[in-house]
Amino acid sequence: MKKMIVAIVFLLVVLGATFFFFQRDVPSQTPGSDVSQQPIEFPIGDPQGSGEEPVPSDTNDDVTPTEEESALTIQGKGGEKFVVPNFFQSGVAKEDVMNKGTYYLGNTLPANITPGFKMPSYTVTYYPSTHYFNVVLYTKPLRQARNDAETFLRKTLNMQLSDLCSLDYSVSVPAFVDKEYTSRDLRFSACPSATPLPY
């Protein structure tokens, strides 16, 4: 019986010490404070822990949009450089409020889409850090929506339709618009890898 009492007391002491040890490392909260509102800190640097500093990519030559210059240099998928009119200067580009550092060209979407909102036929999102264009088609007929996006980009970038094929881009359709084409990169209509759209 004495051994059992000693074992229980010993177990309670160990549990109490463990509780005290871990409790002192937990930050105290004031009543009404919300832990989800506290900032989360992430480690900075190499995720593999090699200790080496990241090497900047050479595709990021002109990553910061500037309104002072009349032209921009955009790098194509194969490394080609295209000098295009500065769409930041013309007011065509609007920063995406939900994704800082990316820009809508022309049509935009609100942060919260409400019932009754009329979707544009397409959006073009530009990522300056990679010179990537993401074209999303939102209305049917899809062929017309893609044509509208191509016409807009040709005018905005002052490029021929065939030259658009050299850009780093994708053309996609969300599932709520058309399930048949949702997981494909449709490409621009004049490009060799374009998906023909019957409607």
C-alpha cells in the first residue's frame, strides 16, 4: 500500500512539474484577446537550411512597375525581350487588392463577388516579377471571350497576335463557366498549341 501511495505522489509531482514547465512558455493572453489576430512569424532564408542566400533570378530585370518611362521590357517564355507601351502609365493596370504585386490589365474583379455582379468576359492578370500573363475567360461563347482578350492584349502591348504566342501566359476557364475546358490551358487562338473552341 505504501508503494502505491509513493508511486501516485511521484506521478503527481512529475505531472505537476511538466505542466509548470510547459505553462511558463505559453504567452499569456488577456481576456478578449484573439490568438488568431496575433502575427505569425515565418523563418526567413533558405527553406532547405543550406545556409546559402537565395540567388536572384535574371528574369526579374524590370520587376518594379514605373510610371515615368513610356515603354516596358517584358521577357517572353523563351527569353525573348519585347518592348511594349507602359500600361502602368496609361492607367490600364490596377493592382490586385487581394494579391499585392500583381496587376489586373483592363477588366478587374472585386474582392468579394456579390449576387448580381456581371462578370467581365475575361480578366488579364500580370505578374511583373515573372512577366507572366494569366488570362481567365468568364463568359460564353468562350471563343468570343478569348478573342476579346487577344484583341485587348494586342492593343495594350502593341503586338501582333502571332507575337502573343511568345509571351509567358496561360488562358483558362473556371469550372463554374465551363466544366469541359476547365483544366486546360487553351492558349491564344493563333498559337500552334491552341485549343480550338467550337463555341
